Amino acid sequence: MSHHTDTLSDRQLVKLAEKYGTPLYVYHAEKIMAQQTRLQQAFSKTRVRFFYAAKALTNINILKLMQQAGCGLDTVSIQEVQLGLKAGFAPQDIIFTPNSVALDEILAAKDLGVRINIDNISILEQFGNRFGRSYPISIRLNPHIMAGGNYKTSTGHVDSKFGISIHQLRHVERIIKSTHLHVNGLHLHTGSEIKDVDVFIRGVEIMFEMVQHFEELDFIDLGSGFKVSYRPGDMATDVELLGKKLTTAFNDFCKKYKRPLEMWFEPGKFLVSEAGYFLVRANVIKTTTATVFVGVNSGFNHLIRPMFYDAFHLIRNISNPKGVERIYTVVGNICETDTFGWDRKLNEVREGDYLVFHNAGAYGFEMSSNFNSRLKPAEVLIKDGKSYLIRERDTLDDLLRKQVEVL
């Protein structure tokens, strides 16, 4: 395999399925690196930092890869913080932005020395009362902009549980004043997808207005939202255009602010989604009066996005790429409605053929479960043309590991 490509061929994927068995998650290091490079280049004319959103995929090897690529880490639980430290991230390169957690989890993060991002007034007040100026924090604001593809994943709208409303700014200022909190960053999260560059820039301009109320900022964190395309012809974020427009707006603003600010982003899906492939095997072809089903050896216990978010994943038959195209509905082996894709055009599928789901790097393995007492799949990393097993497939022992037999 040449080291220059960042896509895997069907032949390579079939070989991996044969070598490691299915279902199987495969991640391609070169594609992750290419995405990271693309972001760096798009924002090369301003002070920018990228923090990988660990929740998309937390395998320790992926975290190490991100650390080696020069990313920081964006975490949402104390466990992700601990994994990040284990993977080699320095505490100051980790941001902790939890939601609905108790003060003790925040204190645990403080003890580990990571950057803390607070998203509600209650914790802000408690933290300020205890630590005052002694430990800098950043504040996550909700600008009330509806962005993104799915109500469940759009986090900037008015009904959202995320962030402190910009309409509560006076309250925030009072707390800072009375507790002497040192606020060194502001964080804005509009939701998961930047489709329209100008809408996003509008959100950033609201952010610039907020920034005027804070005197000691070192960075503004614009969250994530770089969108990748899931199906042919999908709208994806024009990263280069965004980089250009945002760089201009940000650099102009920094002249006014009188302090050199950094612009931070927290890409997750953008870095790992397209680098991931999920391989399954066709168990049965089942024809009913209305439909031809392909039943595969996996289900929403391994890839929940289609059932949970109505997400589209391109599915292809890699064992019979020259077969006649037919229409199939691809379903899993879980005893519930378990549909991966309706009415998909696939090259003729025979029992035993391998199918691949594209864009499986983000929120794939990460959201998997042992529902139906099924075993979780293995994970493989491809780097420099070599394949590495980075997680063993579950065994029955794994299902019993934490159970205590008392009867």
C-alpha cells in the first residue's frame, strides 16, 4: 500500500475482514492526519489551536495519534481527562467541558491541573467562592443560534441544556466581580454542523460582543461543527472559505481587544469520521413480499447512529464490486427493529459477502453496547501501510466480568 493515499481499497478491506474477522472497526491514521493538516492550513494566518473532541472515539491509540499530530484534547468526563493524561497529553493541553456534573468532578479535574470550562451559574459561583483568582477557568456561553443537522445534536438553541445564556451575562459579571474569578477563555458552541459559513461568522460576531465584557481572556473557543459529507453530493463545511473569512474577522477583532487572543476549535467527527470503516458479513438474504433484506452479523449494538439519529452511512458490497446493482434493505441481528439502511442500491449481495459502512470513525464504536448479550467488535488501526489490532474482540468472559454470582 502506498503511504500517500488516505483511503483504503476494497481489496485491502476484504483482507482485513479475513484476517481479523467481522464485525470490525478499521481506522486509517493517514486520513486522520490529512484532516488535521487541512484544518491547520486553512487557519495558518492566525493564532489557532485544535483540541480533538475525545468523545467521538477514545481508543488510547487514537488519542496518542492526536497528541503526536499536535492537537490538544477536548474532554467531557473525568474519565476522558484521565485517558488523555495516560495517552501523553500535558494537563494544559486538555480542556474539560462537562455538562450536568457535580462539583466533585470539577474539583477532581482541577486537582489534575487541566483547563476547566464551566457551563452553568451554580458551579461558577461555587468554584469562584472556593478558589477566587487562584485557578483560571473559561466559561461556555449559549448564543441561542440554531445550527446543525439534528435537534438532538444542535446545542446552541434556546431550549438547550448547554452553556450559560448570553442573557445571563450580568449575573456572570456579578459572580466574577464578587469572587474575583480569573476568566481566561470564552467558549461558544452552536451545535454540530457548520453548513453556512456566514451564519457561523454571525455567531462569532456575537461572541466578539461578549468578549468586550471580559478583560483577561487568552482565547476564545469556537467549539466544533466542521461537517463532513455522509452521502454523495452532501453539503460539507468549506473549511478553506471558513478559514479565510474567520481569520480576517478574528485578526481585526484582536487589534481592538488589545490582547493577543488565540482561536480554539474542538473537532471530533471532522478528524475521525471519514477515517473509519465498519466491516460486516452478510448472513442471510431474505425476500419478503415487498422487500429484499440483507441480514448482517451486526446491529445497532455496534453502530447505533442510523437508528438513533436517522444518520445515513454509505454501505457497499466489497466482495462483489462488479455485481449487478439491486435494491436491498440492510438490517442487523438485534431482536428489535434494527435497520441500517432502507432501499439501498448494492452490487448483488450473496450470503457470506462483506459489506462496508463508510464514515464509521466517529460515534461508532464509541456508542456501542452489549445489547442482546452480543459481543463488542474488534478495532484495527492502519498506519504506514501496516495493520495493528488496537482492541480485541469481546469474549463471553467480558460479559460476565463485572457480574457477581450470588445464586
